[in-house]
Amino acid sequence: MPTAEDILNDKNRAIVTIDHRRTVFDAVEMMVAQRIGAILVSQENTIVGIWTERDLLKQVSAPEFDLHNTVIGDVMTHPVRHVAHDATLEHLQDMFLGLYIRHILVKKFEKDIGLISIGDVTRAGLIDKDRQIKELHKLASWEYYENWGWHRPAANR
């Protein structure tokens, strides 16, 4: 079963961060350029929060919200939920479903190594199920049953 680190390795994407003093507009520009739905917020090389597309949707409707002047550190979600690098696929699925979140920071020996989304975990789950089905098919394919001797006369069965 794949782990959080396996999913990150398959994803092959560096951590994308924005300084906590930058604006929401800066974050949106970075997210569009990187084609991502969430960005980690940093302060002095430490991840202190996360800001997502969902956060933007919530904030846009607020009358005081100003895309160009709102500081990302003021509207980020914190603390960031995290998981160990060796967390199993099943554990990750439980976290996403139980916590109602879409992104989890992965840590390895207290070092941040990547961000995985519920989409990444769903994809990994489907790939793992496909692998399991192929293994089962090898064990019990139609050829397996054909070799049972159905072609022999009834007296020999």
C-alpha cells in the first residue's frame, strides 16, 4: 500500500510557498502560474499556514475584502494539518474524510517534504486498486479455470 511519501514521489512537485506579508492577489497569481489549488504560507522559512481556492471564495463575498491589499497572512488557515511521510493510503483517506480538508502537509523527520491533496490520494487509491485487480486476475483468470480439466470426459472428473 502506498505511503504519503510514495504519493509525493509520484506527484513530483516541489513545495510552493508565499511569504506571509504578500497580498492575496500575489497568491492568486502564483497559484494560477503553478496550476495549483492551494499555497503554503511561510514566515522566515517556516510554513505557518495554507491558503486555498476555497478560502478565496469565502473571502470574496466579504465587503471589506480587497484582493490587492489583503495580506495573505491575515486570511490564511493555520495551523496546517500534517502527516508523517510513512502514513498509509488508508490513513490519509481517513484524515481527509474525517477532518473535511483537501490538503495535508507531509513531514519527514520534522522537515516539510510536500503537500498532497485529496485528488492525489484518490488517484493513488485508484492506481492501487487497479494493481490489486491485476494481481487477482493473475491468480484466478479464465485460463486458470480452463486448466481445471473441463474438457475431460465426465467419468474422469
